[in-house]
Amino acid sequence: MELDITDDDLRFESEVQRTPYKVSAWQRYIGHKQPGDFRGQAIIYERALQRIPFSYKLWKQYLNMRVKNLQGKNPLHWTEEYRKTELCFERALLYLPRMPRIWLDYCGFIMGVPDISVIRKVFDRALRALPVTLHERVWAVYLEWGRRIGGVVGKRVWTRCMRVWPQRTAEYGRVCEEWGLWKEAATVIIGEIENQETDDGWRRLSRLLRAHPDALGDRADPVLRDGIRRGHQLWTALAAHHLACNQVDRARDVYEEAMTRVSDMKQFSVVFDSYAQMEQETAAAAMDLLVDGQGSQQDVDLVLLRLERLMDRRALLANDVMLRENRGDVGAWLERVRIWEQRKDDRQVKETFEAGVRAMDECRAGARAAELWMAYAKWAEQPDGFRSIMGRAVAASLGTATAVADLYLSYAETEIAWGELERARRILTQATAEPRNWASLPANAPLRAFLDRRLWSLLVDLEESQDSVEATRLAYDRMLELKIATPQTVVDYAVFLEERGFFEDSFRVYERGIHAFGYPVAVDLWSVYLRRFAHRYGGSKVERTRDLFEQALDKCPAEYSKPLYVAFGSFEEEHGMGRRALAIYARATQMVARGERLEMYRFYVAKTVELLGAPACRSVYEQGISDLSDSDAVALAIDYAAAERQLGEIDRARALFAYAAQLSDPHMDTVWNEWHAFEVRHGNEETFKEMLRVKRLMVTKHGADAKSMARVEMLKKESKMVKEKQVKEPLVEANPDAVVMDDDDL
């Protein structure tokens, strides 16, 4: 093959003659040729490769040019050109056998040749020539060709690849589905599941078997059941497979089995909906056959009856699932009872209750079991049946004391409702009987049910209604001994004894309660106790009453003592002497909490005015002003001034306002408003000016105090800033010649 050299080619010819082993010179020569001049470029490439046969760049460009030239051309019509390009690839690989890009281009080119053997041999040579680390790139092209070619050759290519790259198994399964090799695809998916079990693999297998039920033949059923045993939800897939095989009865059996084996409501809903849809489709098909004259009315009625019964069974089937999920679910058992009650099947109701209480015992449900027992007993209705069930219930192993107490309460209340008071008393007596060694048991152990306050309260009410004094007293005393009584229980016990004439016993009950509860609860008990005692004896036992008040006040905290002092003083006013009452009020002003002393002084003043007259309250006011804090003293001084004004002592009232003004903040308007109103009503120009002078004086005083406080705060802040600065800055060596000067020296 000769090249036609033009005048324009001479300078490039001379260059390649001078430097025949320089790749850039040949590339410039090739670039000089027109792009459409394939023959000229090919001749130059051939000449260059004769000189530089190991140049990857030249071979790559040359091969790309030849492949591009054959694009879109039928290899059957251009056989010679395809053969020449193939020989070029072979020559390139002869010099560069380890270049993966040339092998990949050769494989990509040879895939267009209609000779399968040639193509396979090229891929095999590429795999033998290249290192293992580059095989994956070759296999990617090889597998794509195998996917396109299909058939036995494609299957063998993929099988050979999976021996080396087993991770491509899933991809091979999808390829088999594309080829329509359903059995092979199913087998591949099963193998993949065996190697690594996933929900996605089972879903793919179930979809394949639903669409192509003959893929595995008789193996489909055991394979899907194996997946079910492994915990995958394949019931609907198994039923759909049988439906695809026109095995409707077997599909129905699968659905029935599934509804008895699924263990949660989500699975049940999926299975039941699929089952119902199948029955609806079956009914629709039967009706269509009847319309076409190919079916019978009997078949339609049978299918509709089956669908109706399925829908009626849904509630019970769902309840079965809930009970399989949790046998100790009391709510599920009660729901099952309700279902049977709606169907008016008493036998099933009883069997459900019996099964439920057995399940409670097996699961050790504890407190929730009491709810089921009580529902069972109430359903019995008849007294004999109710008592038999409740007898079994209280003997059952319930988990907590509260549950046992609830059962006994329900038992006793029902007997009371039937008028069987004696039976109810025996039941409560049994419930409150003290077992042995109960103190070492946990707080909510079943044997500690006798400590339940509700049982004792019902027993006390029952005994009291029967007017059994001794039994009632024993019950109350036992509650106090077991320390389960409340303050209200103490009051009720004392009132019960008082109503029956046992006054001293009732007072002892109050004392027991006070000793048991202590303060602050004891304050309320003391109040009731002292009021009842005073009502009973009045002024006949004054000294004893005084001793009781002193006992009450002896250990009473200051914040709770005010009502006791007031009651003590009221007693002295009614049955003792007024001066003793005032002494008690005076004592109270010193003993009550500080926050209540102002109110106590005002109460003391009111009682002093009531008993001794208005002039006698001056000493009380003066004592209070000296004892109280400034704010409370100001309020009491204003009250004192109002009292003096009512007595006509205007000058004393004005002096009190002046004194109160010295204790109050001039910016607060309380004192000054009162003083201003007082001067407007009772003063003159001089007294009003005196009030204004005092106000200016107090404003100046408080302003100076505020400034001095602000000055102190500012000095503190400056001192703090100086210390912080000294910490941050490095220490400077002291100057021995420095002179220390004070401010007084300046």
C-alpha cells in the first residue's frame, strides 16, 4: 500500500525521515492528513508502527480509528475490513499483551462479529493474559455479551463467572428471569437465600412462584413452608401459589392454617384481607358462571355462605391472635367474653372465663387477674354461682395485696347488696385476719392484703350499722394498732364512742391519734379534741382543760400554734377570767410565727378593747410597735393613730404618724397618704408644713443612705477590677526608692 505524497506533505515527510522514532512527529503528520482520508492515515500509522511497534499511544489511536470506521457497518458485508481490524488488534497484542485497555477494546469490537466461537476465544485469551485483579473489568463486558446472547452459551458464561465471583448470583437470577428460565431463576434465588437469608430474597421468590407456579413444581410448597418456619411472612405467597395452580381448596386450607398460627395483628390483617379477597373473587366468578348458564345457584349460595361465615369469624380470629401474643392479657379475655355474650352463647362464655382464669394462673398475671375473676363472678348472677367463683378467686394466687383486697371488697359489697350482712361480715373478717410472719413480706405481697384500709373501713361501717359496739371498737382499735388509720378514722372512732356515752374513751382515742400522727396533723386533732372536751365539761373542769391546752401548745411548732392560742383564749373568756385570756393572747404574740404576729397583735388589741375598753389597748400597741419589724410596726402605728383619733387625742395621733414616718421609706405612700388625710381633716397650716418638713428630711436621709450604699458598691467593683488586672498582668519588681504617700499628705 503506497501513499500519494503531495507538496504539503514534504515537510512532514522530511521530519519523520530525520526523527523516525519520535511519536510526536508521526502524530503531526497524521493530523495533517484530512480526517476523511482513512487510507492515507492508515498508511502513515502502519509506517509509524513499523518504526515504533511498542508505542501504546499510536496503537490506541490507530485501533480507535479503524473501529470508528466500521461503526454502523454490517460485518457480513464488510467481512474483509472486519478481518483487517481484527488482525490489527492481534498485532497490537503481540507487542502489548498486558495492556488491559487494548484487550477491552478488542473484546468490545469482536462482540460485533457473528462468530460465537471467535468471541469466546478472545474473552478467554483476555482472561488468561491479564492479571486476576483486572478480570472483573473483562467479566463485566463478557457477562453483558452473555446476557444479550442468552441460550446455552449465555448460561455457561454466567455459570463460569459465578464460580469465580459468587457475589453475582443475585444478578444471575435476574438475568435468568429475563431469559425466561424460571426454574433456574428460582434455584438461584434459593441458593442465594441459603447463603444469606434476607426478606428481599423471600419476596423475590414468592413473586416468581406467584407469576410462574411451575417454576419449582412440587418443591414450591415445602420451600415456602421452610421460609415460614424461619419466621418470614409467606402465608399469602403460599396461598397465592396454590391459587395460581388452580388449587383453591389447598389455598383455603393455607389461609385457615395461617390464621391459627400468626402471632400478631399486623400479620393477621394481611392474611385475613387476602383470604376475604379470594373468597370475594370466588363468589364473583361463581355468579358470572351462573349468569352465563354454566353454574348453579347452589354453588353460588355455598360460596356466599362461606364468605359470610368468614366475616362473622373475624372478631374471634383476631381475639385468638391477641391471646396467642399474650396469654395473660385480661382485656383480650374480656373482649372474647363480650363477643360470646353478643352471640348469646352462655356455654362458650363460661368456657372462656374458665380458660382465662387458668391462663392467668399459668402466666402469673397477678393484679390483672382480679379483674377477670370479678367479671366472671358478676356474670354468674345467681348467689350460689357467685359465691363459688369468688371463693375460688380469693384462694387463687394473685400477685398483689391490692388485687386480693379488690376481690374481697367486691365479694362483700355484693353480699351487702343482697342483704346478706352476716355473710359480708364473715368475708371481711376473713379478709382482715392477720397471717403469720407477714412483717417480713414485701410491701405489696398478697398476704398483706389485710392491711388494706378499704377493707377495715367497710368492716367498721358494717359493724357500726349493726350497732355492735364491742365489735366496732375492736375493729377501730385494730386499725390504730396496725397504723392504717387516718385522722378522719380517729375522729369517727371518737364520735362513735361519744354518741354512745363513752366520753373518756373517746378522749383517749384523740390522744392516741395525736401521739400516732404528730404535727402538723395533730393540730387539727387537738382542735377537735379540745372543742369536744370543752363542750362536754364546760366550766366544770377548767384546770384539766387548761392542762390539755398547755399540752397541745407544748410541742406545737410556731407556724401551727395560732389557732390553738385563739381557742385557749376563747375558752378562758367563756369559762375563766378575762385577764387570763388577755395573758394568753399576749403570750401568743410572742410565740406564733413572725409572719402572723401583726395579725395576732391586732386580734389582741381587739380583745383588749372588748374586755377592758379602748384606753387599755395603748400598752398593747406600744409593745407591738417595739417588738415587730419596721414594716409591721408602721402598719400597727397607723392603726394606733386611728385609735387615738377616735378617742379625740389628735396630738398623740400626730406624734404616732411622725414616729411611723421615721420607720418607713419616704417613697412608699402608705404612711404619707394617711398622714396627709389626717392633717387635711384635723390639722392647720403649721402642722401641715411640719409634715412636709419631716417628709423632706426623710427623703434627704434616705437619699444620703442610698448614695453611700452606691459609693460602697462602686468601691467594691473597682477593687475587684484591680485585683483581676493584677492577676492578668505580670508582676513588676518593686522600686526600693519609691515614696509611699497617703491622701492626707497631698
